[in-house]
Amino acid sequence: MPILVHQFACLSDNYGFLAHDPVSGETACIDTPDADAYLREAAGRGWTITQIWNTHWHPDHAGGNLAIKAATGCTIVAPASEGERIAGIDRALVPGDTVMLGDVSADVIDVAGHTLGHIAFHLASEGIAFVGDSLFALGCGRMFEGTPAMMWAGLERLKVLPDKTVIYCAHEYTAANARFALSVDPDNPALRDFAAEVAAKRKNDQWTVPTRLDRERAANPFLRADDPVMQARMGFAGDTVATFAAIRRAKDNF
């Protein structure tokens, strides 16, 4: 039976995710922005939280750890390099590790840049990835701690996942991301179509997350920093990292 992913809105613009294995009965919180919301949503489905998978240390991703652990006795796994900033860790993860939800494995991917230890979880058998704040629908996270080279390297690791990989990112930022994307890549038909779809969904208060990797490769300007069209537009022909950095600076000031 496939892993079930339950998505719900919490805080001002976060999404919460519960990943549930119907065979073993295990349930993992993917980050913990709001402990009460996670406990309520799990109870409403009759699911018992057994694990927390943290992508990075920011409070809107790990702030609910201790309350959920106190209520459930769950196990917390989180990036080793951010261990001093994440409460309650039972297992410290490094890129290349594997975590299990029942018999389903998730590969730990280095996506540092937003923070220095940011990781993503790729469940290859399920065709899904939980990417925290590294990659967004039509965007990517701010570089609070890392460098453009580091951030691009992390995005490249996501970019090579299978086309149909469903990407669960942690915030509803897509409408703003679409407006920016059109400002730097206005002639991209895939982007124009995606942006129109996003506008229609948001007009009806619908979610734009999850997204899909093949659509992001075609339309997300941050994933197109290696494309000669984007490099020429940003003024850095042949230089992927400089192009990525220029796109990120433009978004920061948009």
C-alpha cells in the first residue's frame, strides 16, 4: 500500500505534512511548525505519530518538536550539523543516510543553502520528496546561511530526481513566486501557463502545493540557471552559479 500524505495549512503560510504508512501504522511529521495542529490532524485520522523528520532548524520547521514528542513519545530525526539548534533529536542524519517509515525508505539529500545543514527526504518508491524551504513551486528558499554555489548544488540534487516526483514544499508562496518568475523569464510558455493556473487557484483559495518536478524544471527560473536563455537574460553567459546568484538577488529585491 502506498504512503498516505496528509497536508494541512498552519501558521500564516506554512503547510504541515503527515506521512502515514498504512501497513505498519507508522506516521511521520515532516517538520513541526505547529504542534497543536499536527496532534489534532493526526488524531482526526486515527494516526499515531511515531516519528518527526526535520529538514532544518528554523522555528517554523522544528518549533513543535518537544511538544509532539512529549505527547507521543515519537523519535526525532534531523540534520546532524544543525543538532545544537534542533530540540529533542534522537538520530542525527547526514546526507546519504536512509530513514524508514515502516518498510518504506527515504533518502536524505543535502540541499544546504537556506541553512547550512538543510536536508530533503526523497521516498523513491513513492515518487515523492519533502524539500522544506530549499525548493518552492516556482521559487527557492532565501540563502540565509549558504552561498550561491552551495544552494545551486542542492537544487541540482533535486533537479535530477525522476520527472514525475511530487514535491512537497513548506509554504504557500507560489503566487508571489510566479510574479517574480515572469519578470525574469517572460517569454517562457511553460511558465506563463503555470502562472495562469496558479492565479486561478489562488483566486479560488486553492493550494498550489504540492508541485511536480518536471513542471518546475520547465518553469522555475531558479532551476533554469544552467539554461543558456536564462544565463543570457541575467548577463552571465556560460556561468550557472553567477546566473543563479543574480536570479536570487533579483528575487530578494523584487
